[in-house]
Amino acid sequence: MSINIKLATDQFTPTTPTETSNGRFAVEATNLHVYYGNFLAVKEVNLKVETQKITAMIGPSGCGKSTVLRAFNRMNDLVPIARTEGEVLFHGQNIYAEGVDPVEVRKHVGMVFQKPNPFPKSIYENIAWGVRINGFKGKKLDMDDVVVESLKDAALWDEVHDKLQQSGLSLSGGQQQRLCIARAVAVKPDIILMDEPCSALDPISTLKIEELMRDLSKHYTIIIVTHNMQQAARVSDYTAFFTLDENRAGYLMESGQTNQIFMNPKEKVTEDYITGRFG
Amino acid sequence: MSLQGNQPQLQTNLNARHRRGKIWRIIFIASTIIAIIALAILLISIIDDSFGYAAITYKIPPSQLAPAGKSLETMSCEELIPILEENVSPNRFRQLQSEKPFTEWSQEECYETVVFEVSQPKAEETWSLIYSLRYANELAAYVEQEYPDGILEFKQWLNIDFITQPQSKDPLIAGIRTAIIGSLYIIIIVIVIAFPIGIAAAIYLEEYASQSRIHRIIQTNINNLAGVPSIIYGMLGLAFFVRVLEPLTSGYIFGYSNEATANGRTILSAGLTLTLLILPVVIINAQEAIKAVPNSLREASYGMGATKWQTVWNHVLPNAVSGILTGTILSVSRAFGETAPLIVVGASTYVTFDPDSIFSKFTTIPIQIYQWTARPQDAYKNIAAAAIIVLLIFLLALNATAIYLRNRYSRRLQ
């Protein structure tokens, strides 16, 4: 696959995993705090996310897992009252450092949302648009290649190859979500964040997305927020369990390999949550 | 009947609830019917006045002008011009010729000129359509008795001539062309200025401005301005566009000086005044349309690494455009029907020549209607009604455009 994506600015150029000493970790959050106005939503998160693995973030509602996820590609910047403290290292570089453009961060850290939200454009344009705005200057044929590859990567090609000019909204919910994944994959991010990607889907579509995540994890680091414990157990390599304190501030309770978290949690709270005793 | 055995308590309760619902339903239906009746009465009374019998008297009846055995209508220009020369003053004859050489006149023009210059018809009395249809015989007898030389003629006050002829002192030949052109000029100015400014302001307020105290003050003021009576905008227009900016609005600084016109009371001043009038409404409508774009779309766009402008231009605006257009076109139709501020700004009520630039004197359809309804003669009432129909047709066309655009764009997005 030969794509030539030229970045508009070069002030933020993360080194590739192989080049860095700590290439094991795609994302390292250090002492991360997020405030909404005066409300402390997330406190003291220290989390390392392994490269090209699937990390699941689980926990009860309101524990701040989505907030943490959105801190990883600076989506919280879009909320006027949100304020972030601490560091988030992306392959060793702090994305909250001065001079880092959040627009560029999001090019490297793609996102798939809870509700499928394809653009009200054709299936082709849904994918081509993201590639184009990120500075793609190739010919139409190259773009066709990118679109086809992305759709294949998202296991959607077989279902839509004969209707690329139809609206993305004409697809079923599960297909729409895979289109959103294809769209995210098309710009060649390092990390794909998924915020409860299956919560609006039926079990069959969910299964497809989970299989897709396993495939994608060969090339991408995936962080997924989910309410579905089985999903986390099925699909993820690592699990981070969040909960909230008496002031309703979310924090990271414990994290580790998924097997360990589910079979042999260190903390009582984790065990209670996983076994369904609360949450 | 109760659902399960003996539950009389539940049953009475349920009946009362249904009864209450029925009462409200009747109230809602009644309101709708009242609105429809009001609208129907309005339309009927306008149409009623736009057609009907008129008693017309002539200074010299056309039948007396024509030589025996001929009728004026079928005579050629060569035969008609001498009749004209014979019966009007030499001055008037020269004047007519200087307006347009007789050789270029069509037969129809010759005929009409002879009728109006020589016969000088006059609408003595007019009757509404319903009255005309109901009492046709009585009217015939009445006219014969009251106006022995007159004729009873069924007039369609709204006709092609009415739309294509300029304003005149004589209601029988007065048309609304100058007013239509004036209205269109002004509306184009309003669209050209108010659309871009209003939409740009809405984009700024919705997408860029931070939620600060100043932002809230601005927002409140826009909402208040949308409710300011139009006459006040007229005062503002008079003080600012007509007086202060006179060199600009009368075109002096562009070397456009025609002493016979306007002193700032021009199409440009009127257009700018109406622009100010609808600007708050345009902004609010566009803001609502932009707000209606789901946030998930913005997030999707930012999540792909789009900048704010790319998000606004590629996603927010295309999805808001149908709402923006609907809202703004409806506010333009408000400007189209606006009268009070234009009277203050100085619309001329009697303009017989077409405006030829934005620095011309002008009149508009509503102004024309207002002026005609103020006249005492019967026939003015009829041409005012005809002008109202023309105005309504324009407004319906604007609204239909709004609906068409909305459907077209929202279909494209599916």
C-alpha cells in the first residue's frame, strides 16, 4: 500500500515505535487530571498503553473512562470548560506540550465514537475526505486505492464494493460503524480510540467489530472504552479498571493483562465490579 | 366498559381523562378553523375588489370619434394620428411625439393614446365582484339613469397592463411596474448584503466565539434587535443612510449626480435600511440552523484531524444550508412586505419612471398599495386590491423558493 500523506506542519513528528527506547508504549499518561470547570472529573491517572495491543478501559458509569480516552487525542479541548493537567506521552512526546497542534495529534490518534456517525456523504467520500484534508495530493486512482484498502481493512469492502457512491447513512448501524473505522484507518493513525463502539449495535454486528479489532491490532494500537465486561474479556490484551471516589472523581483502580484483571484482580473493588456485585 | 371486572374507580377516572383530552382537541380544531376563516376572508375580499363592474364616462365617447361605420379599435395609426392631432392641444401633441416618434408607434399604442388623450375615460363608480355578479341588471339600469353618456364595463383590475405599465394619476391606466422594479432592486440589495453578513456573524457566534460574558451580551442584543419595531429602523435609516451618508447613498462620490433625484432617499438607502432590519433575524435563523447540526458530526470531523475551518466548511455549513436558506428567505419576504421604514426613509409615492440605478428615487409595491388606499376615488381601491394580489404572488414565490431549497438540500443529505 503506497500512500503519500504529507503533513501540513512538521512541528509534531512522533518517532516511530522502533526508533524509541520506550517503543513498547504507544501512550503513557502521567499524573493526568481533567477538570470540567471546577469539577475534578479524572484524577491521577498513570497508565501505559502497549503498542499494537488492545487495551480496554472498563468501569462504572461516570468514572471518567471516556474522558481519559478523549484526553488521548485532545478531544476534550473541544469542550470549552474542560482543562487538562499532567502529561500524555505519545511515543515519548507530550501531546499537551506547548506548540503541539491538537489537529495534528488527532491525525495520529484516530477515533471511533459510540454512535456511528458517518458523514452525510457517499461511502467513497466518507473515506476520501479525511485523507484529502490531511494533505493527500495524489491522483484519483491513488485515492481509489486508499478507499478500497481502507474498506478492506475495515472488513466492509465485500458489502459495499458495488455502492460506493451511495450515502454512508444508507448502511445499517453495524456497517456504518465499520465505515467509521475504515474512515479512521484511512488516514493511517498510530492509535485508534474507540468509545463504546458497539453499544448501539446488535450482537452480530458487535461480533464483526470485535473480529475487526483483533485484525486491526496487528497494525494499530487500539484503546477501547466498553461497558460490556464480556467484550473486554474477549477482545482485549490489557484492561484498565476505573472507578470513582467519594467526590465522584474518576481514577484508575488497577490495570494489567486482561487475564490477570479478570482472573486474579489485586483489588477487591475490581473483583466486585467484574463479578457483577456493583456497577 | 371496564377492562377487568369491577373497577368503577379506574373507569370514571379514565372517562374524565378522555373528556379533558377531547375538550382540548376541540379547542385546537377551533383555533385552526378561525385562522383558516380569517385567511379566506382576506383572500376573498382582495379578489372581490380586483374584479367587477365600473361605470365609465367619456369626455368624447370613442364611438363619436370614429368615422361612421368604423370603430377606433380596428383603425390604423395613419387614421388615428390625425384624430389625435385634431383633439389635443398642439403642445400636448408635440410632447407626445417627442416622447416617441409616431412612426414607431404600434397600432395598439395609437389606439390607447387616442382613447386616453381624447376620449378621456373616467371611472365614476366601481363595484366589487360579488356585487357585480349579483346585481348586474340593477347596475345596468342604475348606470343608464345616472350616467346617460357612460357605459357599464366589467373591469379586470389585475391584468397584464397593470403589471407592465408605470404609475399614473389615472387609476384606469395606472400600473405597478415602477413599484415592482423598485421592490426587486431593494430585495436584491438586501439579499446581497444581509445574507453574507448575517451568515458569517452566525458562524462566528456559534462556532468560534467563546462562551464569555461579552458573547452573552451580544447574543441578548441580537435577540432584542430582532424585536425592535420596523419604524425605528426607518428612523435610523433616515438619520444615517439618508442624511449622514448622503454623498454615498445618492451616488455623488461615484460621480453620479442627478439633481432631479433623491438627496439620499434612494434605493440604496432603502436597501441598507431593510438590511439592518432583517439582519438580526437572519443571524438568529442561521444560528438555529447551525445549532441543529448534530455535534457528533463535528466530533467525527475533528477526530479525523480536521481543522475548525475544514469542519465548518465541509460539514457544518452543508448540513445547515437548508435551514439557513429557509430562515433567511423568510426574513427577506418580511423585508419585501415592509412599508413603514420605507415611508420614513423617504420612498416617493409617485414615481412614473423606472429606477435605473441604485441611486434612483423609488417606490415599492407596499408603498404603492398604501398610497392608493389613501385615495378617495373608488377605482384606487380596486387597483390597490390588484396590487395586493401582485404582492402576495411575490411573497408566495419567495416562500415556495424557500420550501424548494429546503427539500432539495435535505434530500441530498439522505
